[in-house]
Amino acid sequence: MSRFTRKSSKKAGSSPGTLIHVGEKKTDDIRLSMLHYDAETLLEESLDRVEAALPRLKPTATTWINIDGIHDIAVMEHIGRHFGLHPLTLEDVLNTSQRPKAEAFDDYLFVVMKMLHHDANKNLISSEQISLILGKNVLISFQESAGDVFEPVRERIRKGKGRIRSGGCDYLAYALIDAIVDNYFVILERLGQRLENLEEAVDDHPEASILAEIHTIRRELIYLRKQVWPLREIIAHFLKDDVDFIGAATRLFMRDVYDHTIQTIDTIESFRDILSGMQDLYLSIISNRMNEVMKVLTIIATIFIPVTFVAGIYGMNFTHMPELTWRWGYLFVWIVILAIIVGMLVFFRRKKWF
């Protein structure tokens, strides 16, 4: 399926809140895992049923429930009932083409983001939708498939490093969002390396394949910008004082994520400008090479015009041509031809035409 458009026609005509999975089914089984912790204790386990997490929910502790796989409508409805999620929230979770956004409900804050992956073999960027439900003492994350960029966050929780064990759910949400944004820089670094290699190739050996690579990278940047651009609206929303689920202490860290988001967007725009300049440079080099070839061919053609004229005259084979019976006539014609060639070359050189 195209990365730029996803089929959502099956949702047409459905009432708001109708649960229909839109997107690619990326995993067969839905997996539930839980991290339950406070400053002193930590419990990490896999869950068979979402109900198993309910007894762990305590106002003094933080519970992170992660769900890999969102294609099973029955399971999603089950989760929604147990945590009091609005049907419109579940609808957006299931719609993997949802634009990144943040919405505040009475009991929770709903966030949709895009987690990006880079395929080094194919040099392609793909995205996975991440949905976060931030409550008072529980955070639920929905992923399309297993595997994410959150492992460093999990390690910090396990080792109790930093303030994450005592920071609460809002700080955990910040840590997850920060991990997603930091991964953007990794992808941009790889794109930057590709741009550097491409720039060297343009200067050294401009070939037709370079233009195709320029268009490929431009498409990747457009795709990346589409996923990242709305993120600044989300972070800006978190910085408002009226957002109940983000504490004042965590809001300071959110400002840092906001700066990183702006930096990511600026880097994308800079790469697009570099690509445009690189394409112009490539076309200019090709055009100059063509001009050099045409210049050489024009000089050769210009030289042979008078030579052809002389050869044409003495190729008419009239009976009464004095030079035809002259002993030195053949040598004289060659001298004339060579004199014309040398004279024209000297003239072109003085005019600096080559």
C-alpha cells in the first residue's frame, strides 16, 4: 500500500465512533505488557487479559500498559470498556492514517504520533502510528506491531535512573514522546549522509541515476515532513497551562521536546533546499557538458565547410579546368586546404572559442 495514501473507503458512510481498522495488519497476535512502578518498586510482566492490570492501578504508582497490534476490533472494544475510552478515541486509534494530534477528554489525554523506521537496505522511511492514552496514574500505548524506540525508556525505568521512576505518568509520556523525536534525528542523520554522498557524486561523476536518487530523497523528505510537521502543534498544546494531565515540572521538559521538533522541521526544510540546489547544479553541469560537445562539433563543421567547398570545386570534372593538367595541382589543393584549417584554428583560438 502507498505510504502517502491509505484506503479508507470502507469507513465512508459509517456513523462516528464506528470501530473499523484502517491500514495494514502488521502482526497476527495482540500482545499486552505492563510496567508498574514507583520510586521504590518495579513490576514488569506480560498480560493475557487487560483486566489483570486493573488491580495494579494505584494513585501513588505509575502503570504503563503497552499494546502491540490494533487490528482486533473485539479486543479494542474490550480495552475501551475497561478504561472508559470514548468511541471516537478508539476510532482514531484504529485509523492508522490519522494525522498526529492531541485531544483532551474528561478522564484522559489522547495523543496520536508517528514513529518512524528507516530500512537501510531499501533506503526507505516507514511510519507506524503510536497512540497514547494519558490518565492520572496510567498510560496506555497502542502500537501497530512489536518493536519500537522505547527500549531506552524501559531500561531507565528498570535501572531507576533519573527522575522517571518518581516523575509520574506525565513524565513517562514526555519520555516516550522524546524517544520518538530523538529517533527523527537518527533518520535525518542518515539522510544527511546520503545527501553528502550524492553531492560528491554530482561533482565527480554526474550520471542519470543521480537525478533519480535526488527525486527519491525528495519523496522521503516530503513523507518525513508530513509525519513530523503536526507534532509541533501537539507539543505546543502540552505547554498550555490549562492542560490538566501535564504537570508544571514536566512542562519544562516538554519545552525541550518542542525545540527539538522545531529543529527537526528546520533540518527537513534545509535538506529540501540542498536537494533543489543539487538538482540545479546537476542540470547545469549536464547542460555545460552538452554545450562543450556542441562547441567542438560546431568548430569541426565550420572548418570543413570551406574545405568541402574547395573539394567540391575540384570534383566537378569539367574538361577545361587548367588546374587538372597542372603537375603540382594536387599538392597545391592540399596546401590550400591545410592553410584554411590552420587559419581557422588560429582565428578561433584568438577569439577564445575553444
